[in-house]
Amino acid sequence: MNTNSSPSEILFKYWNYQSFRPLQEDIVNAVLQGKDTLALLPTGGGKSICFQVPALCMEGLCIVVSPLIALMKDQVDSLRKKDIKAVAINSVMSMKEIDIALDNCIYGNYKFLYLSPERLQTEIFLSRLPKMNVNLIAVDEAHCISQWGYDFRPPYMKIRDIRQYVPKVPILALTATATPDVVKDIQQKLGFKKEHVLRKSFSRSNLAYVVLNEDDKSKRLLKVIKNVGGSGIIYERSRRKTTETGTFLQKNKISATFYHAGMDAAKRAQVQEQWINNTVQVISATNAFGMGIDKSDVRFVIHTDLAESLEAYFQEAGRAGRDEKKAFAVLLVSNKDKIELKKRVLTAFPEKEEIKQVYHALSNYFHLAMGSGADHFFEFDIADFCNKYKLEALRVMNCIKFLEKEEYLLLTESVYMPSRLKITGTKEQLYEFQVANQEADSVIKVMLRSYSGLFFEYVNIFENDIATRTKLDKAKVLNIIYRLQEHELVSYFPQSSLPKLSFCRGRIDTGLLTFSKENYELRKKVFQQKIEAVLNYADNKLFCRSRMLLAYFGETNSKDCDVCDVCLERNKQDLNTSDFEKISEKIKTLLANSNLSIIELVAQYGSNKESLIIKTLQQLIEEGSVIYDAENKLQLLNE
């Protein structure tokens, strides 16, 4: 690795890009100057390049902390295709695999080590860390560190602890969604030596946000898809609805497919590729779909359900129009949806006794004795578990979330991991086995020819491919691999696609389970606030949708987009000078007494000229007399 190369040379050499996107180069230079930095880039803004390029410019290893196994796997695969040494450590790996991977990071000239925040505190990692030549710590999805964020994960709070082992190494935190409170919290929790935030405006001038109140969503879907055209995503809340919507679209002569985590890995990969390559036009999916997918020509993203936070909605909607051409983010909403969203507070915050019951059932399901099970990962089939104990999957998942926040359990996402194999015997021992077992000879030869590095690390293998090349059936190939393992010549782990559940400490009596006020009452309050923000967005008919979203993320000086449904409707109204002067005077009088939300202002104004009031207010904001803050309040500025 040529560490004397400039960032621009690295960018061109490995990515074939002539120049950085806006803000990327500033972030790269900040890292190279050793500054702790928080980078706020919208979805699709190219966050990975911001830490990969400077890491390649410097001697040593970049540690990347990420909560998503699938995203880590995709990035490691992408780096390896560029002949850049990278490895990821996750819950699917055995201790042997982890041991070898960490040794490679010390002695093998590796450039990137991806791992989850939970792995940072393990003894096996901490004992190796001082021996690693670390040049940067990159924290992806950094909003997970904040209790004010929409996806708080307690293990992120411990990232700061590893800085004592590498005190001179800078931290680069990256996120696509952070409110002002979260921005401040991230820097404090990561122990920034000095506050330093680089942000790109979240404004998307090519993206039109539209909210449609609709009871017959199926009919409206067809209309939107046919009117807009091009590639699109439809986000559904349940697996069942993704299947129903995909099937409905197919019956109506629209090229469509569906995607959810309950499908087997091969099928998920197949439909994802079909959509990415535009073999099918529309994909109906749960929010498990979209992370790390690089597709710029998405013309529309439609949500048929309300998200639980504006952060989640903004990130998912932002997958439309990354090529900067006209695109639409459409939310279909009914009164029933709003009622159900409010009820989600009850299901998302189960009674503590119910959480204890789920913990007890999980302990029994995995046959754990008191004190056993610590740090062991179990394949978790939630459908089988719920069927066995007559429980509802959604309620179980919400109970597990609280057990995770108290660090009793850890549940990984469902992700496909191919089979892995490492040759543990010597070449001589392997040859002796081949001679004594002729039927194994072809299998061993094909593996050695097809997969490099088998003697040094665990390598992904594909049994079907080996079977095809050896002209043996797959069962025979597997039998030979297992016999090699019995003779301690290979270490083999078959493919898996189920999520993994781990007990962070040995099983304890349910009477000893405790739940902190912070993790229950505070999280409930934050959750309610976020739901309220979503409902305000859905109900809003007065204020530019883009501006409303930007204000939520702290951008209070944006302008009307003129393309959302609210702007288009308001622009139909005419406002003469006389009306403007009269209305603006009364608005200023009202705001002089107290800061008001749009709805409060219109209510106190006491007029049926709602659209003219909003248009006047807009002009006052444009000229700087009034500002719209992050708390959805209008404030009069001193003239």
C-alpha cells in the first residue's frame, strides 16, 4: 500500500473518481490533520469514502464500528474486490475465526477492521488492540450513541473507552440523521477533544415530498407508479403486506417483486439484483431493505405506513433521486394509520412483567441453566419460538429491545453468511488423507484450486459450486467436508441466514432483572416525541414539507422547495400588497407575545384566510423577520 499517495490519487486509483463530492474532501483533510470530526451527510452522500480514503493515505489500520452485519459484509467485499485487505468480525464467526482475523490485523498488513460495538469490549479484542497500528476509528451510524436518537444502542456508549488504548488516534463519526441535540450528544459521548462538525445540507431540491390522505391505498399506488414511472420502492410495515402489495402490482401488469427478512437468503439476493438491474421496476419491501444499496436512479419511494420517527422516514425517502434528477417521496396516510401509530407507544413499551416473562421463555427455549449462556450466540428462529410459547412476534421483539438496552441480551439482524472453511492440517497430512480416501481427492483439489488463502484464514466456500466441478452431489461433498473436520484437517462452518441471539451475561433469575428509569421512562418520552413529530408532518397542510424536515434536523434558514404538495397548493393563491401589510402586522403582534407553532398562529389569528396567512408568513421568513426553529415554533426577530 502506497501511503505517500494524496487523497485525490487514492480516490482515482481505487474508485476511479476524478473528484470528491461536496464536503467529502473537507472531511478527509480533517481526519488527516488528526481532528475528531462528526460528519453529517445525507443518505447516499458517500460516507464510506470519508474514512476509507484517509485510512489508505496513512500507515496502519482503520477500525470501523458499525451496527449492521450486512453493511459490514458488503463493504468488506467491496474493498477486497479492490485488492484492499479488510476483515469484519461479527456474531456469526467462531472464536477461531475471530482469533485469526485479529492476528491478521496485527501481522497481516490489513487496512480495515470492521466490528460491532459489542465486540469492542471483548477480552480477545482488547488484548490485541495495543498491538495494532491503528490510524483511525470510524464510527458509522453514530446517532446510535445518543439516547435522544431514534435508534439508541447502549454498546455505542462504550466506544469512548477504547480511546485510552489509542489516545492519539482521531475519531470520525458519521451519520445521515441527527437532530441538534443528537449532534451535541455524539461528540460528548465519543470524547471529542474539541467540538468539530462538518455537515452537508440535507436539502434535496430535486426531491418532492408529498403526503396523500388516502383510504384506498392500492388504487393510489397504481396511479402514482403509472404517473411517475421509472424505478421505485414501496415501504410496508409488515412482511405480509410486502407480499400482498408485490402480488397486487403484478396482477395489475406492473413489473414488481417483494423483499423481506423472512425470505431465504438466495431469494432475497435474487430479487434485489433484479431490481438493481432494472429487470423489475418496483420492489415492495420492509425497512430491512435499502441499507448500503447503491442505486441512483430511483424515481419514487412510497410509504404506505407511518414511520416511528422522522429520522427513519427521511433516511428511507432519501433513497429516491440520488442522481439529482426529479424524484418523489410519497406518504400515503389514513386516519386509521394515525390512530395505530399512537397505539404503538403501548406495544413498543411492554409492561416490565411481560419483558421478564419473555426473558424466562428465551432462557428455557435455549435450555440454559442458571448462570450459563454468557456470550454464546444462538441461532434464533422467532417464528418457532413464538409458536412454541404462544407469543406475538411484535411484542417479543419489543421485549427483546428492552433486554438489549439493559445489556441482558443482544440480537443481531438476519443476514446471509456463506459457509466458511479453513485448512487446519498440514499439506502433508492433507495429502495422506487424499491418498487414503480417493473419493475425497477431487473435492480437496477443487477447493485448493478455487479458493486461495485456505491455509491462512477462513474463506467463503460454496458447496454447490464444488459439487458441480467435481460432478458429485452436494450431500457427498458435505460428507467429505465433515470427514475432513473429524480428522481435524479443516475447520468448517455451514452457511446461515437466521439472526443470532446472545445472552450478554449468564442466565439470571427473572426476579433479579432490573430496568433503569433512563432506559424505560426516558426512552418512552423520546419515543412519544418522535411519534408526535411524525404526526405533525403528516397532518401539516400549511408549511413547506422540505423546510419542515430540514428544521427538524436543525437547518432553520432553508427556503420553500416549491415542489411539495403544500407549496404547490399555496402557490395557487394570490397575495396583494395591501393584504400582505395587514396580515404581517398582525402576525408580528402575535409573535411579539410568544413563540407559536404554525397551527397555533393560524388559530390565534382567527381568520379563514389560512393560505394567505401562510403566504405572508413565508415572505416574512424569506426576509428574515421571522425564523422557524427546530421545535416547530415561529420566532419574531428584532428589526
